[in-house]
Amino acid sequence: MACGIWGRYTCSGCTERHRDRAPTKLTTHGLTRLYARSNSTKTDTIPPFKFIPLPTLPHNHFFPSPPFSLSEYSYISQFKSRPPSLLLLSPSPSKILHIPPRPPSPQKDYRKMVSTPCQDGLKICCIGAGYVGGPTMSVIALKCPEITVNIVDISEPRIAAWNSDNLPIYEPGLDKVVKACRGRNLFFTTQVDQCIKEADIIFVAVNTPTKKVGIGAGRAADLTYWELAARRIAQVAETPKIVVEKSTVPIKTAEAISAVLHGAGKTQFSVLSNPEFLAEGTAIEDLDAPDRVLIGSTLCEEGSKASQTLADVYAHWVPREKILQTNVWSSELSKLVANSFLAQRVSSINAVSAICEASGADVDEVARAVGMDTRIGPKFMKASVGFGGSCFQKDILNLVYLCESMGLPEVAHYFHQVVQMNDLQKERFVSRIIHGLFNTITGKKIALLGFAFKKDTGDTRESAAIEICRRFIEEKAQIAIYDPKVEEEQIWSDLTGACQMDKIEVQKYVTLCPDAITACDNAHAMAVVTEWDEFKDINYNKVFEKMIKPSFVFDGRNVLDHELLRKIGFIVYAIGKPLDPKLSTA
Ligand SMILES: NC(=O)c1ccc[n+]([C@@H]2O[C@H](COP(=O)([O-])OP(=O)(O)OC[C@H]3O[C@@H](n4cnc5c(N)ncnc54)[C@H](O)[C@@H]3O)[C@@H](O)[C@H]2O)c1
Ligand SMILES: O=c1ccn([C@@H]2O[C@H](COP(=O)(O)OP(=O)(O)O[C@H]3O[C@H](CO)[C@@H](O)[C@H](O)[C@H]3O)[C@@H](O)[C@H]2O)c(=O)[nH]1
């Protein structure tokens, strides 16, 4: 069947290059959206004119007879510097079949148009609509309006939430981006197979948690979801695809995945590594202006071509010099190393916080003095109750496991210390509270402010709050939790999992509160675990009135005004700060 593309244009539905060829029939051939130009007979001037979207057309849709004659249509593949979706120019969108004949656009325009950074009509599918897949693909859709981006997931509720006003993740600025693109060139769907089939580039952004059972349990990455996604692609794909590792994976995963994909022997796949460096809470900022974009590929011609295609997508908004193209193993390893270095800095400053408490030094002063050395730098120097999040611990343990597997036990041990230091920091915080409250917290009420692993996210994965609560429950304390963004059900699920108790049992120890003041009512102590900005603005005079005396504040993030709190009458403990003489440490 002839493809209905006219001019020098590589159609998204097939890999053929079509050149001034008159098909007998016109099909959409993989293009699902056509735009009509209204009220104009001019073909070559692009803006200003009005585009009227026609109804979405299914793949390979045949227009009814009489078939289109090519001379009646002009397809163009560039709209100013940003290539748009395929444009169907027509004087009357409602009369798409009765357009007066028009001469084709001059050849030279087409030459200019096809040399755009990204091919018109490119289709992206992202498998996994989570914290990475959702924001990353939304930003690609925003920056590349001519690219169709389908985000697929096996979880129906998650997809339903992405299609609602209540997105499944909280991320500042995400709402706006999604609203700008959803239904235009960004789609969330559970139609995994169809989107795989239609895509030119498939990102895989599924979860890769730490293995719970089997060889490498507790350390190695569990690639079950990844492999399932790869097998699905292998089974369904009919045309060549670029498959992109967006998930964080161990080195050599691309090689293994390539074997799975090519095992089916149906078509050609190029596997790229393109790790994501966004941090939660600042995902949109990080995606908008990344420090770098890393693309790893095999060194063959196919690999370089695929790498270039992906680089061209990012080049829509990321300066070329920030797009690093490396070999695939360097790319995979760099992601694990980046997270290990970041976590190592947090553990280092947390280790220093213990020295400060023992010596009377102030951790923030030390961090400032050390961080002003340009070789060291000031970032990631904030002492805390311990790092959390879905990545740091998982990725370091993954690196540790890789080192062990490669016969490098000393290197493995070196990186493992970062996680052990983090565990120690959480335990130090709990011990300070128990000792501060005269060596027992049994039956005492502790208000826990914050449950997310950091501010500006509703994510609780590996949050220090979970371990701290587990230890409080072990000591039979009463805990009143307030977090501005974390869903209640998430807290119950985290605590039942961590404590190996059912919800009713956990509820004997834990209550969830609508605000900080309520949580502090009749409490012996208040502990800040997440650095939410709003905690700085609480009326602490009011809190003090409501709390049992002596009233304690344990600031696990060093975000409160400790001087002021002491003036009000609180006994204050802050990570890495000179100890309050009134705080019992026995
Ligand atoms: N969260 C972050 O900030 C972050 C940042 C950089 C990299 N990463 C890495 O990115 C990956 C994804 O992380 P995340 O936080 O987005 O995970 P997530 O759990 O939020 O999302 C993963 C999604 O994949 C879906 N999924 C799993 N298997 C599937 C399949 N076979 N087909 C379709 N959908 C499937 C799940 O239903 C889930 O919605 C991980 O490897 C993680 O280490 C995460
Ligand atoms: O000075 C600091 C900085 C961070 N943290 C804690 O460290 C954890 C991780 O914070 P952050 O790195 O900001 O958030 P993540 O979303 O986990 O992002 C990390 O993990 C992602 C997943 O791999 C990477 O993409 C990011 O580059 C990397 O920063 C959180 O609990 C923070 O509170 C500190 O305690 N002190």
C-alpha cells in the first residue's frame, strides 16, 4: 500500500523515505493527528494562521473515496524552528475531502524542513508512569510539541490519576506542565502494546527496587519489572525501535536487555542508557535546566545513530555542550556513582555532626567553612536525621553488590559504610530523644512533624521517619504524625510494613493529625523529621502552651529558630549543634 506522505519526509509509520511520490490512496499511516489550516489559500507562508485540530484519527485510517490526489495537499515538516505535528493544509477543515487543487510547495523548502533537529511526527512511548516517567515525559512533551508522547503503565489507578486533576505524585510545577500538554501531544494510557508498536523511541522507567529474596537479596537491583517490560517490547514490536534505559540499573543491563530484545528476532533494537538525575521536589526545575544529559550507546554505527536521535530530542531545550554521549557502561556506572557520591557527602556531614555534638562545634559553621573551598563546594552539606528516598540506599547497595561480584570486597566495604553511617544517624536521633526524655518514652506522646523523605514531595520511600516511628513503637511511645503532603494510607502502609503489624495494632500507637498544632497537643516532645518550610512559621508560643512540661524540641533538620525556642522555654536538641545543658544525655 502506498503511504500517503508527500515530499521528502520520513513517515513515523514506516521507515521509508518518501520523495515526491504520488500514492493512490492516502492513509494516516501511523499519524494520529492532522491539523487543518483554515481560511487561507497560501501554502508557503507558515505563521500567522489558525490551526484547527481535526478529530484524532486511528492508525492507518483510510480516508473514504475519492482518494486524495497529492496535488491537493501540502505536507510540511517544520514550523519555525520547532517542528510541529504533521500539518495538513486545507482551506476548510470541515471539508477535508473537497480541497481545491494547489501546487506543491517548492522543493527547497522541504530540504530546509527535513534538516530539523528532530523528525516530524516522532513518537515516544514511556513504560512506567511513576516519579520519573511522569515528569520526564511531560517535560519532553512540553519542549517538543511535534513529538507525540505516550506514557503507559500497568497500573490502571495510576493512569486514571494522571488523567485527572489529582495527579498521582506531588511535584511543584508538574500540574502546569501536564495541563499544557495532556491531550495535545501527551497521553497517559494502559494501552501498552499499541503504544509500543507505534513508537520510534521507547523509554523504560519502571521501578528497579532492591531485591528482597534470592541471590543478592538486600543489595542487588531487582530487574524483574525491567525484564518484563523488555519482553513485552520484544513480543510486540514490529518495526525498529530505540529502547532507552531510564530506570537506574546495574552496569551491563543494556547488554542483557539487548539479548532479551533480539531473542525474539522480529526486528532491530538499539539500546541506549539515559539515566535520570532529577531530584524529587525539584523535578521540573531539574528537567528544565539539567546539569547534564547523559546518553550511553554501543560504539557501532547503529548505536551512534540512535544516540544522536535521542540527543536531538533533548537538544530542543538543553544546550548541546550539556549532552554527554558516552559508551553505555560509563553511562550506567555514572548514575550509580553520582548517587553514591551525593549520599557519601550526606553521610560525611552527618558523621561530622556526631563529632560536633561531642565537641561543642556547630555543624552548620563547619559545613560553611569547608564548603567555601571551591574544590569541595557548599551543596549537599546539610546535616540531617539521615537521607531517605527511593534512590540513595538502593543505588549504593547496588554498587556494593556489583563490587562484590567483581571481586572488589574492599571497594564494596568502602561504599557500604555510607549506608551504615546513615543507619547510625537515625539511631542517634532516636537515642537522643529517649535519653532526653529521661530514658523512657513508653506511653509518652511525641509529635512527629513530617513524614516525607524530604520537603516538597509526598514520597515516603526509605524516609527516615519510617525507621524512627518503628523504633518509637518498639519503645511503646504514642506518636502523633503530621505531614502536609503524604497520603494517610501511605503512612499506614509504611508503618504496618516496617513494624510487621496490622493497621489496628499500629493505630494503638499512632494517630495522624490535620496540622502541627493538633499533633503537639499534650505532647512531651516534638520531633522535626522533614524540613517543610511551613514548620518554620508555626506559632511556637501556642505550641508551648499546649505541650506537657518540660517541653522538648528535637530538630532533625536544623530548620527551626533554636534561640527563639529556648527563649519560649523549650529544651532544644538540634543535629550537630552544641548540646542544650538542660538536655539529659545519660
Ligand atoms: N524517583 C526518583 O526521583 C528517581 C530519579 C532518577 C532515577 N530513578 C530511577 O527511575 C526508575 C523509576 O523510578 P520511579 O521513582 O519513577 O518508580 P515508580 O515506582 O514511581 O514508577 C514505576 C512505574 O512503573 C510501572 N511499571 C512497572 N512494571 C511495568 C511494566 N512491565 N509495564 C508498565 N508499567 C510498569 C509501575 O506500575 C510504576 O507506576 C527507578 O529505576 C529509579 O531508581 C528514580
Ligand atoms: O544536604 C543534604 C542533602 C540531602 N539530604 C537528604 O538526602 C536525601 C535525598 O535527597 P535528594 O538527593 O535531594 O533527593 P532525591 O530525590 O533522592 O534525589 C537523588 O536521587 C535521585 C534518584 O536517583 C537522583 O536522580 C538525584 O540526582 C539525587 O539527588 C533526602 O532525604 C534529603 O533530605 C540531606 O540530608 N542533606
